[in-house]
Amino acid sequence: MKKAVILVGGGHAHVEVLRQLSLKPSNDFDIALFDPSPSVWYSGMLPGVIAGHYEPSEAKINLWALCQRARVRFFETPILTVNGDNHRIESGLGERHRFDLLSLDIGSVARPLPASPGAYVVSVKPIDALLTAITEFESVRSSALMVRVVGGGAAAVEVALALAWRWRESTRRRVSIVAATTLLDGFPPRVRRLALQACKRLGVSVLEKSPVRQIDPTRLRLENGNLVETQLTVLATGYAPASLLDKAVLSKSDNGSVAVDAQLRCLRYPTIFAAGDCADVAGLKLPKSGVYAVRQGPLLAANLLAAIHDQPLQNYQHNPHALNLISLGEQRAIAVRNGLSVAGGMVWRWKDSIDRKWMHKYALD
């Protein structure tokens, strides 16, 4: 009897799994992928989409077509529950499926904040709601708009500057960052200075050390008692697990992620794998970043195929000196590695080349 292999989510690592399967399609196992959308965004290019440097189609990967090429069945539906005890999942269609091997690559969501009824709040993850909100506000061209991006990390900086560049010719649309800590806390001081310079250049105001207590329809209530105006609030507040993990019967880390070993296997359930933002590798503190999901893709593909054929698995080799690239709205970016940083148009062109090369691997021409 063929082994049943289920992939849950179309994240960056699973996209690589599909590519690997397409290189050597096999009928030795029955494999299916479940995702609520037939296409997925590449996170590295999303700031460029918001800024207008890329068409949306340039930053989307056709999951359905990749599945067809890899001889993988595609189900356009979310997964509601995963149970490692009985090797079952339940889909949004109400169907239950048994698995011999399962892999999770479902990303994450932004950490929610208390919000009053009527508050217009969207998150940077998933991106579709943010793009819809931007389009809706742009359709009302005569109205003034204050957008508050809540968060102090790279995602907050990239989204705020991308919006500011997108609306650079408007005097009635303003963008502000509201950070609970200092901006880009944890990055080298020079990176923070470069980001603040970019914010000043594009007119993005920055409120640091200003945790948000409550989001109201027209204002943010800060922990220090201050009130700041808002019409659209964008959450770039750091990691929160996808809702599926709340109900899943799996090994979990303290933050709700799937706890996995060095081979990306769930600690209590070795027939279940996980990668990307939704996974925490034992003994490592990896940032929740697409950089690591991309790096884990080849290993996940190799280990899934090895597990199918009962062969030895490989260990994840963490690179603590991974390159970080931060977009600055216009066609400029910051590159950070080993505590050193550089910024400018050349860095953006470098980033653009890396992103396009990665996307080209999954093109269907």
C-alpha cells in the first residue's frame, strides 16, 4: 500500500519540496498539498509590491501548477485540525484524511492587539488583507489618511517605507511607525540610523518606546496614556502562531510553534515534520523570517523523501551569519551580515537579483 504524505500549507519550504518532487516524479507514494489559495506570495518581494516596484503577479507562486508538475494532488482548502495521535487531519471541507507522513509549513500571523469595534486593523501576515485595505483607501482619493504601522522590526520598517513611497506624491496620506521598543532593536546601531534616515527622507514619523494598549476606530491608546490619530492600523507586531496550531495535537514550544528536532521532525511525533515560521528547532533561537524557511526547504524535501523510503535523515545546519536585507521603500535597501551593514541603490539591485533568481526556480516556463 502506498504511503500517504500530506503537505499542509504552501510556504517557502514546501514550494521547494514541490520543485524537488517535480524533478523526479514518483508513483511510489500518494502525496497531497492543502492550502486555501492556489497561489502564494513570496515574502521577500512584498514590500516591492506595496511600493509599486513589482506587479503582484511577479511575487506570486502558482501552487496549483507546481503540484500538477510534481504529480501532487492539490486541495484548495484550509486544514482545521491535525492530530498526531491518530494520524488524521480535518479539512475545511469537513473531510478527514489519514497520513503516514505529514509536513507543516503554514507560516505565522502578526501578534494581535486589543481593538474596539469599528477599528480598521489589518496585519502584514497574511498580506492579502493589507493589499485590499490599501486599495480601498486609495479609491477614496479625496480623503486624508493616517496609517499607523505598529511594530519595531524589519517588517514594520519595510511596510511603512513602502507605503510612504507608494504615496510619495500625496500630501494627504501620512504614514507613521509606532514601536514598543527602539526601532530595529537587536540590529546593529548603524542599521537603526540608516532606517531612521530613510524614514525622515520619505516623511515617515517614528514613535519609539510607545507600546499600544488599545486600538480604537480613530486613535491608538498608548500604554503611557497618550492618544494618537489613526484611520488604518497595520500590525507588524511580531510572531503569533497560526490558528491551526492552537487546536493541533503536536509537540509545541513555549510560543505555540511546532517543536521539532534537528531533522525538522516533531519531537513527540516523528512522522510529522515542520519548517519555516511555524517551527522551532530544538536548541536554536531562529528569527521568524522567510530567510530561514527558504534555507530549510531543501533539507525538508530531502528528509521527507528519505522518510518515505526509510532512509537516514539529515540534520539542519544553522548559519548564524545569514544575510539580512531590508527594503527602504524607494529602490534602496540595507544589507546586514556579521554586524556589518551597507545601504543604497546597489544593495536594492542586489536584493532584486536574489529575489528574481529565487522566483525563477519556481517559474513554469
